[in-house]
Amino acid sequence: MIKHIVFFKLKEPTPENIEKTVQVLLDMDGKIPMLRSLTAGADVVRSERSYDLALIVEVDSLEDLQAYAVHPVHQEVIRYINTVKDHTLSVDFEV
């Protein structure tokens, strides 16, 4: 199993923008067949080193991760994220 984790820092991290972006991420759930689990949420600590929100996705294999990356629903989310993000970080690892 592969765990895909992405951290997002928004250009304008207002509570409304963070909430909307979390919802956009959560809306992928159930629409991309290769996703085994999907979790997203806003940072609650809000320290200087914190990112604003995170996405955690689990898939069965690297092939499924690659299929997720190009899936039309995911591509639509990426288009939105590109309009609101300042920076992202990601890590993909085997569980």
C-alpha cells in the first residue's frame, strides 16, 4: 500500500479559503476508484512552521498512484488548488 501525503500553504489562508479547499479535496472521495482512503483537514496548531491543510490518500500500488495523478476528478482539483496555493509539499511511502 502507498500513502500519499500533501501539505498545502495557501496564498490567502483565511478560515473561509481553508474550509473551501479542504472541502474541494474531500469531494474527491468516492469519485476515484483506486483510492482506498482519503482524509483532508485544516491545521489546528497554526504555528510558524505549520502548513494550512493536508491531504492523505492511500492506494494499493504505485500504478494506482499514477492513475490517481491523471484521473479527471483529480486534475480538476489540481486546477483549483493551483489558483489558491502558495506552496505544497508531498511525500509518498510504502506502508
